[in-house]
Amino acid sequence: MLPYILFGASIGAFVGYLIPPGGLFWFVIGAVSGFSVNYYLKYK
């Protein structure tokens, strides 16, 4: 689970560097997305 969250958070931080509203917002969105992908793949 941790690799998915870290990968999503790193993508979110990169996107947040380029697109407003900022890095922290996209970092959190990426981490939640990574968790969601892991959860989905676990129960698929």
C-alpha cells in the first residue's frame, strides 16, 4: 500500500508545482488517489 501512496503523492507534488492551487493540495489528492488505487486493486 505504501508504494501506491508514495507514487501518487509524488505525482501530486509534481503536478502541484506546475498547476495552482499549490503543492500541498495536489500532494494530498495524489496520496488519496494512490490509496484508492491500492484499495480498488486489492478488492478487484
